[in-house]
Amino acid sequence: MSSSYSMEGFDLQLSDGVIELRAQGERKAGSERAPASAFTIIAKQLRSRLVLYDIRDADYDLTAMEWEERTRFVARLFKGYRVAYVIRSEQHAEANLACEAHARNGDQARAFTSKSPARDWLTG
């Protein structure tokens, strides 16, 4: 089993015990479904509960309701994981919604603007 996977708009790799995900390009409602399926299959074999989700290269075209649906979907997908979002500064509002959705599920999530502090928080 490879510890990396790539598809259009989505990359996954295991790096020092952290599952690193990267979304890029235009992301619309429903575009999370195929990466979620891939993550579910691959993550079972990676034996890590730490996710660094880098969305800095992603451009989301979602309504407020679609954002809410997406955050709930992603929070359910990552149930039982500790998640660090790596974001651009203008993505703070959306990242806060995501972190709140994780908290409602009893999980920890935080947003960062660079990978190094995100990794430190995950592994510390």
C-alpha cells in the first residue's frame, strides 16, 4: 500500500505520522465526495489519527448553506481525528466554521496559516 495518493484537485500523503491532505483548484459543492471516498479507503491502512489539511491552493465557490453542509460532511469524515487546517488569511471565517463543526462532534481542529505550527500542534 502506497502512502501517497493523488487525483485531480486532491493529494494525500503520510509524512512522519501525519496524514497530509492538499486541496487545490476550484472547489464547488459536491467536489468533496470523491476525495472523501479515497481518504476513507486509504486512511484505514495508514494508522494515523492526525490530519494536516492544506487548503491554501483551493478556491471555494460555495453559498453559505453549501459551506455549512461541507463543514458538517468533513467533520463527520474526520470523526476521531485531530485536524489542523492550513489556510490563507482570507479563509479564516470558513476555517472557523469547520473547526466549530469538529468541536460539535467532540473532536479537535485548529486553523493555521503555515504548515510548521500546524504540524507542531498536531504532534505536540
